[in-house]
Amino acid sequence: MDFSRIAIVNRGEAAMRAIHAIRELALELPADVRSIALYTDPDEQAMFVREADERYGLGAATFVDTGDDQVKSSYLDLDRLEQALLRTKADAAWVGWGFIAEQAAFAELCERLGVCFIGPTAEAMRRAGDKITAKRIADAVGVPVAPWSGGAVSTIEAAHREAARLGYPVMIKASAGGGGRGIRRPDDCGGAARRRGSDGDGGRRCRSGACRALGLSDHPAPSDTRR
């Protein structure tokens, strides 16, 4: 193993699991392996901060992203995370799930700094993060998938055609997002119309939910339809 100082870029239960795993790893190796908790001000006295071998404060819990003027968690602030990795002399970063775990830009930041990113490559994250690309990859290698539209469905008319072909009920799924927030289920054509409303409300809610899940601004994005 080529690292011994692991920055934990998460909080709460996720961070505690990492700390326990690092402790067990340290018992099995001749070299000292240390956990470094990155925390925000409200978590200063949290258990994961107290249990880590070392700790580093990220400051306020949120920041305003100048790229889109959205208020986001400080665990998504790449500038702040870069400073933390450098100041703590971390040689590895563990992200767990949520927060920065789904952002390929952080994996690329770690690579640029020479820090081992404990997780998939940035390219793999980008390809798997887009549901349409991920399903095409699964199809290509023979992984069974539910019947689906085969690509993006960007209009209400196209959605109706695909739903009729697949058969109701169907699931309208945003092409990017997490936690099931970008999912709507119409059971029939009338149900789709009622959910959608006169302005395509179902599709808009899929998009909005997916954007909130990823800390992104709400903008048009394609969906896929599957049975």
C-alpha cells in the first residue's frame, strides 16, 4: 500500500465506518496508517471528529458557488478541499457516498495533487453517472437490463410513443441524479397526463429532483423511459 494518511471527505456514519476500517487496517500493517477527518464548523464536536487520528476544519458548513450562485455544502468546495489535502499532507482521500463522491472533478483534483483517490476513476464516474451511458454499457457487455427507450427521451410526444411501445406502467427517470429523487411512475397514458399537467410537470420534477440531489442548478436534461 502506497499511502498512510487518509483524508475522510465525509461526515457522520460514513466517516465513522471509514475510521473503524482504517484502524483495522493499521493493525494489519507494519506502517502507521492514520485517519484525518475533514469537518465543518457545526461538526467540531461530532464523534467522527473526536475519533479520527487527526482533524482539519473546513470552516463554514456551506459556501456560495460563484459558478451558479447556489449555496452548497463545503464538502463540495474543490478549492477548500485542495487546501485541506495539501495542509494535512494527506496521500489518500476516501469519499464514501454522497457529497463529493459522485463528482469526477474531485478524483481529477486528487490525481493532479498526487493523492490516491480511493474510488473509481474520473472517466468511470462520468460514464456511470449518466444513466443512459451506463445502460448502454450494460447492454454492450450483456448485463440484463429492464426494457427501456434505448436513449434520451426529450419531448412529451416521444415519451408517449416509448411508453406505448414498452407498455404501462413505465418509469420516467432523469438521466442524472441520485437517491430516487428523479423518478416518476405513470401507470397509464391518462396517469402520465395527470402527472405531467399542461406544462410537462412530471418531467420537470424529475429534472429538478435530480439537480437538487447533485447540488446542481436546475437546467434542461434528457430522461430515459423504461418499463
